[in-house]
Amino acid sequence: MPIHRLADMTWEEVRDLDRSRAVAILPVGAMEAHGPHLPLSTDVIIAEAMARACAESLSDEGRDAVVLPALWATHAGFAGAFPGTVSVSGQAVTTLLREVAAALAAQGFGVLAVANAHLDPAHLASLRDACADPPGGIRVAFVDLTRRAAAERLTEEFRTGACHAGRFEGSIVLAEAAGLVRGDVAAALEPVPSSLSEAISAGARTFAEAGGPRAYFGWPADATAEEGRESVRVLGALLADAVRGATEEP
């Protein structure tokens, strides 16, 4: 089955889909600081890659997958002090996602999959709130990458919690949009092994408080496109598994 991009389709092409079996996939990222070497759109790039990989997996099974335009206006409080970061309230994200789900349900879509690559804790809470009671009977598939079951399938750096604009994210951007990586800058960056997850548990509320004054953590100089391609495959598989779980008959 083909992979569809909603923004590129006509309304008649959407009309002719079997929307009750189709999966709408919404990439969700952020417009926020990702060190001095990666673009502000890093999370969006990762989310779109995750959505595409999930769509490819579902398509191989004979299901129509429709990838929506990315949601980039999200809560990004940890990066709020850095120029270029655009942060909105978590409630705004919850409301918008629920209204997107309601609009899709009204058109007969059976499943919405949220391909989220932004791990700000307040943002994750807004997604959980939105997915907890989806409107219109639509089923929602969402993978929280901070949960152990998901994190264990990702890279060693990701599991350390020191993974913002480091090797994990830098590798994916190299695989997806290498021209946006400031390679000479990345190569000169020293590792910042501070765990964001541990810092959050200890009460940190900003990247600076967590030990990342330049808005990066991990080992950015070690990023490779090969690792990035494998991480995209795993992210897509995680979301595809969530879709299967959401659509299993009780």
C-alpha cells in the first residue's frame, strides 16, 4: 500500500480511502534549542522520520497510512531561555491534539498515531492528557520514549538520559538532513554526560539547571548517519507496535 502525505493529497483522494482502517500519523516535535550544532527543528525532523518509518511498516502490512503535517508549537520550557525556542502552554497542546483527533474521527478515521520526539516533561504530560480519553471513538497510539520498555530498544546514550542534541539526536539529523548539521561545530564539542532524567527528578527546570548551558547533552561528536538510520527504524517499529496494540480486538 502507498504512504500518503495528507498535505499533498486532494480531498477526493482522502474521500476514496478506507478511512476506518487507515492510520493517521501526526509527527510532534518542538521548535527549540538543540546545542550550537543542530537546527531548532531537530525534534520535528526526528518525529517526521519516525512517522515515515511507522507508515512504511504499516504499509507493508497492507494498511493505508496518512502522515499529517507536523505539530511543532509545543511546550518547551526547558529551552525557554534560548533564542529561537517557541514554547506554548501544555494545555494548548492538549486542546489542539484533542481537536485534531476529533476532526479526524468526524471524517471516519479509526486510528491516530502520535509520533512524538519531544521529551520535555510538561509536554509529555500534555500528550498523555490528550490521549487518555480520545474524542469521537478514535483510537490513539502513543509511545512515551521515556518509559523503560521503549528506552531499552533505543541507543546506549538515550538510555543514559544524556540525550538532548547528543549522539542519538545528532545521528538521526545526519541521516535525515545532513546539510543542517554544523559538523565542524559538533566535532569540537566536549561530551556533557549529565543525565537530563536524573536532573529532572532532582528538580531541574531548565537545561542550564540540568548542566547543559549550551542546550546539549551527551556525545554530539560521535554521531553517525548509520546509527541515525537504525534509530529511525526502531522508532518507527515502536510506533507501529503501538498501532497494532491500539487496534487489536478486545
